[in-house]
Amino acid sequence: MAKFKIKKGDKVVVITGRDKGKSGEVLRVLREEQRVVVQGVQMIKRHTRQTPSEQGGIVEKEAAIHVSNVAHIDPKTNQPTRVGYKTLDDGRKVRVSKRSSETIDA
């Protein structure tokens, strides 16, 4: 399985494809398929049958998008950035924005 620099809860922007320029929060990471689900991006319509617990009809939801088509948003400049790693003095390894050297992990 591939190791990603993108995790659930990260703010990302779509850099290519139909939804280029849209941004949102990562809802799920599918490591086996190398895809991520981003809030409000790659919206699809599903026709669902009615069940006792929920209403049927056309449901709009997010589909997965390939991880290479998204980039982190720099916490300081709000622009796409690449991600590197840095070890802090207390021994923790954190993700760092290459654009502004700002830490991404809280």
C-alpha cells in the first residue's frame, strides 16, 4: 500500500480535472485505490431505492478523486503547496509546507 502525505481532515485544492480550482476538506483516504474523497468535489448522482430507514430518490454525493490530482493548501498563503517532513526538538515528525515552511500538523 502507498504512503500518502494527505490525511483525513486536511485542506486540499484540486489541481487538475473537471473540478480544477475547487477546494475542500478530505473526508476519507482510500489507500488501496490511491484515492481521496474531498468535501464538495467530484459530485455524482446516485439513484437509490427506498428503505425503511431512508427515503429513496436521487442522492448527490462525493466520489473519490486520485491523490495526484489534489495538493495541500498552505496554511499561511492559502495556495497549493508541496509537503515535506521535519523533526522537531521533542522528537516528533511533522509535515511542513514547502512554500512557507509552516507546519501542517497541529
